[in-house]
Amino acid sequence: GRLLVSEGECGEAGEAVIAVDGGTGAVDKLVETGDKLQDIPTMAKERTLGYLRQGAIIGDVYLTDSGLVRPASVRATTEMHVVVISREGIRRVLRLFPGVVRELGSKSEQLADSWTRKSPDPLDLLSSQRLFSDCSAEFLKDLAEASTWSVFSCGELIKRVGKADEALYVVVHGACSVEDSHSGPVAEVVAGNCFGKRTSLHVASRRTAVIRVTTPVAQVLVVSEQSMAELLKRYPREEMQMERALLPESPPAGANILSHVAILGHFPRVIIEDLCHTLVARSYMKSQTMAVYGAIDAGQMFLLRIGKASIKVTGRRHAIELLPNSSFGELAMLGALTRRMVTARASTLCVTLEISRSAFEGAITRHPEGKDYVASLTKEHAARVPLVFQGVSPWFTSLAKLHAQRLSCRLGEAALKLPLATEGMLLLVTGKAAVADYDGRTVNEIHAGDTVNEQVLIGMPSSEVQLVPRSSCDFLLLSRKAFEKVLSELPHDWDCFRSNVFKAVVMRAEMQGGLDLGGPGLLRSSVAFRDTSSAFLSFLGTRLKTRAFAPGDLLIKEGKEGVHMIFVLDGTTNSPHLYFGEAVLLGICDRYAATVEATSHCLVQALSREALQEALDHFPEYTSRFETVLLHKKGALGRSSLKERLRGISIFHHTSDAFMDRLCHDAEDVV
């Protein structure tokens, strides 16, 4: 029952090498169950992947000081005898015999090949470096193309500090030491950092200093001296940008990284600097889980420094991609969530900086002024809650506003056109504005608390409209990227938010189409419902289901069984009609007679036969009008001819047999 190693361990306990000399141990991995209880995930569970017996080895000498976390736990299932080699013990041996790793050449070659395949994209890696924060995209792209991967063994010399070469080195895995021949080690370069002629290692005056690998192996991205020199000749301005990026800053350096995290950006500087001292660097191999849905863990916030990761959100087709310098897990760190709401997985080799919940709480205890800010995060400041945020958690709304960009328009200024350079939802915070088309015709008036273009956040196209200020206005722009950041923290609010966006778009489409809100106007566009009461149509309107279709999606397919009638609210299809499937809804037939394909993004509402049957139970006066629906419910239609089915519709009650025979002559065309 005792744990030999625990999933997620790193540091001294996580990097010890354990050899099994007797007994059996189970390898357990934390996995999500996928179950929910009132939108809260049930506890993640451990699943046994296999067993370790005599001769098995847990860990790898080559991964010493790599920062890699344990991917799984090992639990003794019988009495076990093991030999433990501590990380410090491995370090002592390597200091005495640094060349021993080079003797195992085949293992180094295997690791080099494996890491190269799992490594982050060189462009993403270089873009994450402070040295290149102000450099152009073209320069970084060419720099990435000129780079190569190298793996160095323990004790290997990478660079002499006193040598004025232009080469650049970015450490991705392992660590290097800056050593002076007189005073020994004076600095360390860990994973996620770079060094070269232009980087400050505080050893520029030490002409005898060298940079040497101190871990068993180090993976480094290298831009050669020749390539760097050629690129700087081609891009002369970039040298100045790099020099500017290295100007002295207020210590600690990590404060700049943390201040760019939206939820921490407004904390007092003293708390940010305190949190810098709690940062822990960790590494994850490709496909390794970083957080598991439903797990109760250390509640750490992750700052992705190197590599890419993905977040799986229940109910969404595609995962959310995380790029270097992005973060997730803020709410877990703040204590707002006790269980993980998403599963995060490394897409490449990843290096993160992490702050645990206990470390954050310690900083707040030392600086009580931060408690007021934490308490204010969930307060609603708007005069009214926008429709898109109704029913979602207060944290979801607060995070959305924290990650949104503030825009201002003054009366008389040029109109704000959509789509913007960054597509997103606009929330009017103060003032009044008109929504107009590109020809200047007013489509709608909006006031504080109203939103525009919210549909882009659920994958629909941006509105081609402009906002004309009627007074001085303040907007919040929530981009798609910022919204995905919010969603990665609170994925259980996705269904409610998406439903709210559908409602907002439907209301706008009905108003612009001259239809009544609530459904009656929309349903009356069909002959079948034209003479029915508003009460009957309102009842049906509450049962309409909203759906979205991308270009190329099929709304209905010829020959496929169905039970829905489809109304197109917005967008275009290959059909000139705005509704389809009337005969299927009425029970005249069970299969659609044509294929309707979306030729643009379409928003539709669907009315099911079941909903119509329910309405007839509440409004029996329409029983004879929709007799075929009731017959279908009783299963009697399977024995009826098309002529009998049509007779069940009130408009055909008193027609002659000759007329009905002619009408049914070509049934497929009629349908």
C-alpha cells in the first residue's frame, strides 16, 4: 500500500532513481471519469496501467535536474525491496566523473532523436525569449529556420564567455553552469533561458569563464555564429531591438512575466515580487497530462514558457491550444475551484513556471492588502447583466472582463467597423451607439450592457457592421483568444454561454427580419401555421431549438429519416426557401425529399414533431388541422396511403377524388 513515487512529483523526490530488487508494485495513473454532478466534475480516479517486478527501474539518470514531473505513481502491492539513488548522489558521481555519460553514446543518440521529435517549434521557442520581445515576425521566422537542435553531455563545454562570437543558444532541457577558472561556478542557465554574446549573465568581465553542461544531458537550440551574423546584416534594426530588450529592469525578473497574467495584473507590485520567489520550474514530456479533469491537486497556476499544450473542454469539438507565455489554472490557485475543470496535456516538450495555491495563500497572508482585490473579482459592475452572461458563474463574467481590451469612442469620431483586426465580442459599458451597415443604414440601437458580434466566440462569422457613437462610449472587446483563455478555466459554463449567444442572435435576426419575438412571427411564415392563434404559436416558440451550421454542413439530407422542420434565421443555403421539412413535421412522410446544404454560416431553429404533438395536447382545437401528426403518434400512418394522409390535413378535407388523384400522381415532386 505504500507509495514509492507519486504522480506529479519533481525535485529531489521526483528525480531519484529507484531499482526494484524484489516484490511487485502497481503503476497507477490519474484519469478523468467524465462524470458530473450539477456541473461539477466527480473525483478523478486512479487506473492501474501495469505492474513492476524485480529488475524494473523507476526514473532515469539522464533525466536528473531536468525538472520533469513523475508521469504516474507506483504503489507496492506486496512487500518490496528497492535501491534508491538520490538526485544528490547522482550529482556527486557526475561531478567526479562527468565523462561517464559520453561513454553511453547509443543512449545519448536515442535521447537526441526522441527529444528532437517531441521538441517545441523553434519559432515558438524563440518568440518566448525576452531577448526577442520587440523583434519583427520576419526576423524571428528566418532565425528559426537557421536554427538546429543539439544535445550536449555532462561536462561538455558549450561556450567561452570571453570569446566574442555571435552564436545563440537556447536551453530547452537540462542546465548549464557558468564557471570561472578562479572562483568556480558563478551563475546557472536553466531550461527556458538563452545565452550568447548579447545576453547578460553578469560575467561579461570574466574573460576566463566558460559555460558547461552540469546535467547528464542538455538539449539546446543553436543558431550558429555565421547564421546570426548574416541575419543581423539582413535585418540591421533588430540588433537595436535586442539591446533595448536587455536594458536593466527592477528585480526580480519574473515580475514582468507575472504582471502579464490578467488576473494578477492589478495586484500590488509587492505581492507580484513575493510570488516570483515561489515560482517552480517543471517540465512535461509530449502527451503527458499536466492537469486532470476532476483531480484535487496542489491547485497550481501554470505559466507556459516553452512548448505547446492543449486543453480539452467537454462539449467542444476542438481542444484549446496554449502557446508560449500563456497561462491557465488561475482560479485553482486563487482557491475559487477545488477540482480541475479541464484536462491539460503537453503537445510538445513543455517547460512551465508554477505557483501552488499554498504559495499564493502565503503571499496574501504576508500582504493582506491583496485580500480586498481577490474579494472584488466576482463583483458585478455593470448596470445590468448582459444576456450572454446570464446564468453563467460570476467568475466567468469577471474573467471575461479582465481579459477584455478596453476601447473608447467619442461623439463625432469615426465609426468602429467590424470585423476588427482582432475579431471578438463588443460589450457596451457606458454610453449609447447605433449599429449600422456599411452603407450607413441604422440596423439597431444599443445601450450600456448590450453586446454586438458575440457569435464569433462560438465559431460563427463576424458581423459586417459599424458602430456609430450617439454619445461618448466605452466598450470591452473580448477576442476569441481571450475567450478561450476564460473557457479553459471554467468550461462548465460553455453550454450556458453558447445557449445565451444563440438567444441573442435569434432575437437580433427576428427583429431585423420584422418578425415577432418569441416565435409566432417566425412560425407564421409557414402556411401550416398561418391561421393558428398566437397562444398556440407562442407555446411552440418556446420549444424551438437553435442550431448553427458551417459552410458545407447539411441541414437536411435527401432520403434521410427526420422529425424536424427547419427555419433559417440567418445565412444562405443552396435552396431559395427559408424553411424545409414541413411534410416531415406534419407526418405526411418520414424522409426528407431534398438535400439542403449551408453555403455560408447559418443559424436555424428546428421544430420537432414531438413538440408539435405536445402543443396539440394543450390546444385540442387544432387536432383536426394536424390529424396526420396524431395518426403518426398512434402508429397508424404506416397503413395509410398518401391520399389518406393528405386527407388528414384540413385544407384537403373537401377536395374531390379526381383532384387528390392528380395531386398524388407524382408524390416525390409533391413532397
